[in-house]
Amino acid sequence: MRVSEVNHALLEPRLSNGVSNKALGLCWGPAAFIAVLAGSVSVYYAAIPLGISAVLHALLAWAYKKDHHIFTVYVQYARMGKQYHPDSRENLPATYERPAKFGRGVRM
């Protein structure tokens, strides 16, 4: 039995400014690169990708605030979507069947 309390802050993902580090890099990295390239033409052109990235960051922060694990779930579903079998009565191949007298035909 657990003696110490569970700190729920340790169970949640680590966020920087409300967004995960991976999303933060994907949001601001390309915008900074384009801003540097556009800054050679005009300072005003450099502000356009930074403004777009700020709006995108605000949307991502809102999505992470709603559910911390939403993008992890989306990625997992994208990887496993084609391997998911919703039919619980489907006959499995012989290699995946349980032994006789041990719940053969019962899906987990």
C-alpha cells in the first residue's frame, strides 16, 4: 500500500509556456528561420511569420490546456489506426489463440 502522496504535477507532461517542447520547436523554429531570411528584405516582412507563429502558439496552448495528452493520443492513433480490430468476435490466427480450458475464444 502506498504511504506517500502522489504529486500530480509529476504525472503531467512538462510544458514550456503551455506547450510541449516538441510543439514549441515545431511552432517557433521555422518561423524564426523565415523571419531571419525575410529580415534581410524588410523588418516588417520579418514580423509576419512571427505573428503567425504567435497565433499558432496560442492555439496550441489552448489545446494543451484542454487536455495535456491530446497530441500523444492522436499520434498513437495515427500509428495504430490500421492495426485496430474493433470486432471482438473475430477469429484470431492459431498463434494468438489461448490454450484449451484457458478461455479460448475470449478476447482481451
